[in-house]
Amino acid sequence: MGAVADTPTAAGLLRLLQLAVLLAFGVAAVCPAVQASTVHHYSFLVKRVSLTRLCRQKSILTVNGQFPGPTIRACKGDVVVVNVRNHGDKNITIHWHGVDQPRNPWSDGPEYITQCPIKPGASFTYRVILSQEEGTLWWHAHTGFDRATVHGAIVVLPRRGTTFPFQLHKRVRVEELPPIILGEWWRDDDANDLLEDTMRTGRDVKLSDANTINGEPGDLFPCSRRGTSVVAVESGKTYLLRLINAGLTNDMFFAVAGHRLTVVATDARYTKPFTTEHIMVAPGQTVDALLDADDRGAGGRCRYYMAARTFASDTTIPFNNSTATAILEYTAAHRWRRGTPRRRPPVFPTATLPAVNDIGAANAYTARLRSLASVEHPVDVPARVDERLVVTMAVNLLPCTATAPCSGPGGARFAASLNNASFVNPSSMDLLRAYYRRRFGSGRGVYQADFPDHPPFAFNFTDPGVRASGRIGAAAERGTRVKVLEHGAAVEVVFQDTAVLGMESHPMHLHGFSFYVVGRGLGNFDECRDTAGYNLADPPLQNTVAVPKGGWAAIRFRADNPGVWFVHCHFDRHMVWGMDTVFIVKDGKAADAKMMRPPWNMPQC
């Protein structure tokens, strides 16, 4: 795979050519049957372009002038080398979301966690090492709120000489649709102006004005008909749909009018196939689903809306109550029947797209996720654990001070925490470099290895009246506190929602690992009662878990990837407020169990 062109026109032509090849030959033909892994090279040019959405033109940060950015394609076990040149007006980093990066945290990307940012005019080359991932992932900026417009898909195809497990059970070849990337758009505001405003004032982040599908709000919004994405299909074929939620603040429901979807993977790990009328995808998550293009079964209307609507788990706080649309259009000549208008209005999924506050629909969908657990794609769930952490999640308030004035609620500023520890990014040195240097006697004072394994005090975490009772305050302790794990340790983390300032779902993401979601439930986690109901046979393997509102989710993984790995809520306002920590995994004894040495040209702070 050659480098992506820097000019928007050339990049767009290349994308169309790649899609044409895929549709002509089918996705299984992309990785030829050869033995060695392949190294793919891409060039990312970060720069500003002007786009018009919602009747207003504004400048946004992009990669190669594209919004969304270019799609990276590779096979399982390949290496992708991406040279990022920053021609923008601010610092930037890129994260390869869901890629485990074995022994290579140096290319993981979160600013001040594993690297100092790439400054304007500078460049850095990432080495993205694919290992067990297979399916849909994505890349995005990991600086401020830049990922609002700096993001794109990663398509990891089966290893050479193999095919998709679901292809083996289909009588027709599965063809591929372009990735469907869900996002958000602010009509008048630059994303980082929003961040600066919330950090300065202590108030909540301004709501986005529209949800988007592939960067477009869809024709239900003003000035948006011409740009609405149209996806062409032919009746009788089966298509693979790759869905990504790149939004900053919203869980999303997704449905296609007149069609059911068969979910076959989540977060680039195969699932037991199940058919559903809708999908719930949290920020950071991806879903692979099959769509059978049967126009007759769908009513013979030719054109159908693909719709994405906010799922708001807490409707007591403001939220973006909008629905983005794209159009699924049948293109075969026989579809234009006598007496049938050529451009009928698309059908909307009124009966299958859940309401914005339908928690039951969200939880029911998530409960159906199960790992494939086949001979070719087995599970390896730790049956016993060496470390168990119970981690409460909360939105908090910190007092305004003379040195940090603010105008947030009640004369305070919003914060967020894990186990009442509100994370503070270092700025003089990134954590990975500090950890690496600490082993040689320097780099001290950047972080404290004392992140608590349990909440500092116990209470009824999900009692809606806990705040009004006065027993629990909304304050949190600020600091750069991390958790150190022994190499090879079997780790369980129970994420527990709290009602400190209101309950809501939280998409918790772990860098450097995929983990098994062995349990979830409503109310307070009870170790004696709830562990007995864990699914250790075929739990879903994910990198981002949607912790249910007023409930908990338990994950397990083996800490066999040495390095420094970020753990954070993928609602970006919660992340910058401090709902984060870092897991430092020590080196193992074998040479192939030790962290790689740093590249010579790591960016400097």
C-alpha cells in the first residue's frame, strides 16, 4: 500500500479507486496468500481546510485535507508506518485506537502520556504494529478536542491465506461498503475553542449542533442535501458495514430503514453473529455488521435512510437531540420499474431506531455481545485474578480560587475522577519517558505510583439522593497517580458508576490491550454475588466498554504488554476533566517481554 497523497483531490481519487477494486473483487481478495507480513507506508499531512456545513463556512484541522481522514488498510500481523507532518497551527498527536502495539508504547500517541506532541512545522513517524486485531479500528488525534475532525478508519483484513469466519457460512461473496463514521459538528465553534472555554470558565462544554455520518449531517438539516452521503448497493448482494463512533460526547443508536443488520464483530474482534434492528455504539467503539441487500423484502422503495441518533443515558443534563442521515440506494437497472418515480424520498427507520432515552434498547443490544469462541478464534479469559480493582467514576466540582478563577456551577468548576482521583496530565515530560528514565535514576517527580485499588470510602454509589443527603461531597483530589502492574498478572477492573453529580453511561477505554467484559449489571457491584454470574466462556473482547448508567462493568485481561497505557473515559470532556489514570506494566524476564527502546526522534516537550 503506497503513501496517501497530500492533496485532497488526489487523496479522494485514490479512495474511490480502492473502493472500486474492493467492490469488483470482494474483500477477501485484498490480502494475497503469501507468508511474510507486509509493511505499509502512509503520509499524513495535518493542515487546515475550510468546509461548509449547516450553512456556515469554517476552518477545521484535517489530515490530507480530508474529513473524515484517509482509511488505513492492512492485514492481520502487518506493520503500518505513518509519517505525520504537522502543517497545522497547534500541537498534534495521533492515536491508533484499539491497536495493542505490543511492546511499543512509543507509538501509541496520547499527548503527555506516551509522547510530547508534534509541534507545528515538525514531524514524527509512527510504527503501528498489528498483532491479534482483525476487523474495524480507527485512528484519531489525541490532543485536546482535535479528534472532532482529525480521525479516520483502520481496516484490518484477515491474515493472508484466510478469510472472514462469516464468509464461510455465506453462499455469496461478502462485499464491502465504505466505513460509516459517526461524529459531531459545531456550526460556529472550533473544537479547541470549546476546550479552552470549558477549562477557563469551569463550565460544561457547549453542545454540538448536529450529529454526522461521514462528516455530513444529512438532508434533514438545512443546507445539507447536496453533501448527504449516498451508499450504493445492488439487490441480492451481502455487504459488510463497518461502523465507528468518533463523536466526542454522544453514544449513538444506528439503524437502516427496511433492513436488519447481523453483527459479526466489535472492536476488531469477532462475535457470535446475531441479527438486530438497531446498534448502540459508544464513543470509541466499532461494530462490523452484515447487510443483506433485499429491496423487495424492504418494500421496494429503492432508497432508505441510514440514521444515527444520540443515545442520552441522562436526559437531566443538556444533550444534542439530533439525528444524522445518509442514504442507502439500490442502483440495479431493474429497480426503475414502470410508474416508479426515479427519486422517491428515502424511507426513515421510524419503527427500528430507538428513542433518544431508550436505556432498555441500549442495554439489550449490549447484552447480546458474545465472543465467537471458535477453534480459529478462541477465547483466553483469566479464570483467576492476581489484581482486582474496583474503580468508581464520578463527575465532580472543584472550588474556584484566586489563582484559577472560574464561573462554573455554584461558583465552582467541573472536574471528573476515578476513585476520587482526578488525573492531571504532566507537561514538562511525558509519563512514558519519565518511567523509562526512572529505571536509570532520573525522571522522578512526574507521577506518583499510588492510584487507589478501591474507592477511598464506601457508600451507596447509585443512590440518586446521595448528593442531597449531604453525606458525600463533590470534591476530588487532583494529581498524576498511576497503577503499576506486574508483567503477566491477571487483572480484573470493575468500573462502577456513581450518582455524585448524576448517573450516566461511561465509555471506558484502555490503551495497549483488549479485554474481556466478563460481567455487567445495575446497582452497586457486590463481589460475593456478582462474580458468581460472570461469563468466562465467551465474553466479548473489546477495547472500550460502555459502563451502564447506575451500574457496573467488570473486565479481565492479562498484563503481558509492557509499557505505559492510558485508561480514560471516551467522553472527551470527562477525559480532560480528569476521569483517567495510567497502567504501567513492568517488563517481563524474557527478551520478547520487554518494552522496546525509544525511537531516536521522539518529539520533545
